[in-house]
Amino acid sequence: MSFFNSAETMSRSSIEDLQLARLKETLEHVYKNGSYYRRKFDDAGVEPGDVKSLDDLSKLPFMSKEDFRAGYPLEMLCVPREELREMHMSSGSTGTPVVMAYTQADLDQWGECVARCYRMAGMEKGESVQITPSFGLFNGGFGAYHGARKADLFIIPAGAGNTDRQIKLINDFKVKCLLGVVSYGIRIVEVLKEKKLALPSLTTGIFGAESFSDSMREVIEGELGIEAYDIYGMTETGGIGTTGMDCKFHNGIHVWDDHYITEIIDPQTGKVLPDGETGEVVFTSLTRQAIPVIRFKTGDLTRIVSREKCECGRTTVRIDRIKGRCDDMLIVKGVNFFPKQVEQALLEIPGVLPHYQIIIEENNGVRDVRINVEAEPGVTGYMVEKHLKEKLGFSPAGDVFAPGALPRQEGKAVRVFYKNCSK
Ligand SMILES: [Zn+2]
């Protein structure tokens, strides 16, 4: 078993000592060099010296996406502008974009985090990875690239789209690992079937940017004949892979805790929750320079699975795969559910294909859910409704479509649609 570096296997007490030392340095840095952070701390009546232990972190105020939006383009910067070497941003569906800027040290940190993910997925020096997110403002393509450079991999920088060419490249260059969004993996599966092709060299898939259910993982693993990994990270924490990935034992996401402190909070009260309880995950960066995050509320729901050593030998904290986003939770007729639960339930029905839409429709002031899903002949709307009723506790209308009938999207898949109403 191979590790990228020794930080992955430090003892818990050494990790915590290192976290506290780095936390103090980061707080001094942002307070001294970042006017945004100084103002935020002053408003909350706290200063870096108040943090004497890791528990004291809870005295500090939270940050959110809104801080990044208000700070557009570079108001949150904590280094002189001439030290910047790269930027990425995510637009999201509404409003001002979120920008992350990088010094050389930040790029090195990002590359190291992603390189650890590649090694964790079994990628050794000289093995080939095909990178399928676009090389542009979205951080996915370049993050995968910086990490692959650090891990000494052979890079096929395919970028987004042109699935026929992607398949040809994988076969011509005997690519071992594909990195992308999971819905793109599903798109490749579809084209392979249509053209009666296979990808014999491919053994590994690293998927990020959208959360996917265990049953979706099984579909993609079975169809592509690969092992799938769930890579985690967002623009605000520094991009893809910064906050970890699952290992081959798939018992939670290893968060690189020499670089980030993980807290789980009650999203309503902000109170830190005990290990094991589900809440919103909050990250504090320990090694980033240009735009560090202090108690950044991600909006993602998960729990701490363990702080014990994993079977793979890594000692980092492990969090569950993301259950959903706080603002993704759907409430229909008094029942709360996440799109991912619908996906999980749908794909348990034999013959159902991984293409579906969740339609929230309002009629006469009442919200209802309709599920459009593609399936092989033989699957009926009644079968879909009955299974969802058993699994989710309510009965949406289920409409079954022929394979290929629902629209396809490039990039992240949109699964939830609103009709006669909005979120
Ligand atoms: Zn592990």
C-alpha cells in the first residue's frame, strides 16, 4: 500500500499538535494581513490570541459562501497581489461568483492534496490519468492536473466533452484512471453501449463535484469495470481533492487533517455536534496563504465516521460521503428527503437506468413530486411508485421513459426541476 507522504499516517496526538500550531499561525496571518478577517474578528470581539486549544476554535465566527460573494473579486486576499499565480471561480446558479486565488505555495498545497488522492486510488508513478473536467475557471481540470504532476502521473488532458474521442484516447493510451463528474462517467457508459465498445485498460474512476448514491456507484463500477472513488473539495477550500477522498475500503472520506480542521455543526444553532451526529461540515484551512478559510460553512451534510486508524493505514479523520446539501433538502407533503435518496431508491429497481428527473410541481397551492426515469422495457410507473413509497415514505407519481428519452447535460447534472413554483 502506498502513501504519498508521511502526514497521512501520523499519530492522532501529533496531528492535533500540528493542527494547533498551524491554526495559530493561520489566525495571526489572516488578522495581520487580511482586512476582511480583521474586521470580522473585531466585530465578533475575538482575536487570534483567544485560541489556545483546538476547542477554542468554536469561539470564532463562521464564514460562508456569502462572504466570498461579498468579497468579489479579491477583497479577501491576505497576500500582496503580485504573489498570486492562479485563480479559479465557481458561478453557481445565482449571483456573484466565488473566487479562489492561489500563491505558489497554495498551488503546491493543492497539488499535494490531490496527489494523495491519486495514490490512495492506487495510482503509481508513470500510470496514466485522463482528466475530463474542463481546463478553465472551474477548478476541476486544473486541480486534477496539479495533483497528477505532483504524483508523477502520465496526464491525458482531454478536457470536457466529445465522448467518442474520450473513449478513443482511453483505449489508444491505455488509460488506467478517469477523473471527472459522475454524470460524465454515466454518459461514457451510454456511448460504450451504443457503439458496442469497451475500455479494457480502465480500472479506476475518481469522481467529484456532485454527490452520488451507493447504487449509482455500483452502476458505474459494474458498467465500466472499475473501482470508483468519491473525491471531495470545493472552490472555497481551494478546489477538488483539498478536503479528501475515500480509500479502497470505502469507509468514509479521509480529510487531509494536517491541512484542514473538520467540525460538524447544527446548521440552525451553529453548535458543534459530537462525533457520529449528522450536521453541516465546516472546514478551517491550516496551510493556505492567499485566501484561507476560518470555520467555512460548506452547506454539505455529513457526520464524523471515525478518528481511529483506517484499515488502509491512514490516521486522518474520516467523514461520511456527503448526504446532501442543507439547501437541497426537499419537503413535500411534510416529508423531508434529499435527491440522493431518490437516486438510491430508483437504482435499486432492476431495469431502471441512471437517468432521472425529480419534478416538484405546485397545483392549487399543494406541492407534489413526479419522478421521470428511464428504464428498460418491463419496468412500469407502478413499480417505481411502489418502491419509492417503501423507501421514502411517500408516493410520488412515477413516469417511465425509454432509454435515451430524457435530456442529457454536459458537466454537473441538474436533477431537480420546479414547475409552477420555485425553491
Ligand atoms: Zn482508509
